Amino acid sequence: MIVNLPIHFSTIEQVVFLQGTTTRLLMACAMGGLIGMEREWRHKASGLRTNMLLCMGCALFTVLSGVLAGAETGDKSRVASNIVQGIGFLGAGLILHTRNRVLGLTSAATVFVVASIGMACGAGLYVEAAIATAIVFIALRFIGVLETRSGWKRYPMLYEVRGSDEGRMFTAILAVLDREQIRLNIVERDRVGDLDRVTFTLLASGARHSQLLAELVASDATDQVVAFRDEEED
């Protein structure tokens, strides 16, 4: 004997089954995950899981904003309007201030845009969310390459100058930087065996880094000069 029992759904459960909230959350996960994969590939703090969860969370808050407000009130955006403030605090935590530069601005801006994509998914605006995701992915993946190749982008390089006379090395380094009108900021010095080593960081474009490296290598006061790409600004 089969007994058919009545099943009652709460308001939130009705929204999930009747208004496609599951689809909205999955779309938010997919779009946030696409941007997160690019961030993960670049070894950023806000990677795949962070962007996926952030985008889905904003979508869910957008959906719940109208549900929690109820049918009696016209203020259905109260919860969703506070998302921007919360994302602002999260983005501020990604920005790091060092002695001579600021890191994490691109990551903070990405988090802000991902939140808006999640809100668009939560509102059912899939086309708008997809267009925004494509624009963000292209900006993160290809605009940086264009900036580097065109010489617009300035990035930090860690220089390590080695030689037998520290005084002459400093004189040569300062002479090269003075010609390029660059100030020598952070300096570390030590001695490895018979060699003195001077380490410093410079922020410049790719062409300028190549010129500085060539001039330091050509100096008679330096035995060896090596340069390493320092941490990205974004």
C-alpha cells in the first residue's frame, strides 16, 4: 500500500526549485572559477577556490535579499546592497604596502569585479555576467602581456652585484643609476668567500632594466651581475 504524503516547502526551498536558484549558483561558480583559474596560474593569493566561493556567495546573497525582505516590503535589495561594503574590506586585505611600492591592487580590483559578476548571476543576468567574465579574463591574461611588450609596465627586479672591492662596486652602481636618474633605495651587503655582494631592488620598464644590467656588467668594478624578476605588483 502506497501512501502519498503531502510535502511542504519553505519559502527559500520554493525559490530554489521554482525560480532556478540552483542554476544561478552553478553559473556563479563557473564564472568565478574561470577567473580564479587565471589567478591560480599566476600564483596569486585569491585563487580558484577564493573566486569561486566569492562569486557564489554574492549570487546567493542576491537571491536571499529578495526572499528575506518578504512580499510585504518593497526594499528587496537591503542584503545585496551590503555586499559592496563587505567586498571592500576583503579587497583591502589583499593590498600590501611595502617600502617603495604597493602590491595587490589588481587582485583587489579582481575580487571587486567577481563580486559584481556573482550578483549578476544571482539576479539571473547570465549574458551580462558572461560578458563581464570574458572582459575580466582577457584583461588579466593578455593586457599585462601587452603592457610588458610595449614597455608601459614597470616591474621590480632584484639585482645582485658581486666583486672584490665593495667601495668600487658602490661607486659603479651609483654612477649607473645617476645617469638614469634612479635613486638607490634598499641595499643589502654581505661577503661570500672572497667576493663582496651588494643586493638592491629597482622598479623600471623592461627596456630600462636591460640597459641598466648591460651597464653594470660592462663596469670594471663588477665581477658578476645577475638580476631576478621580483614579485609581481598584481
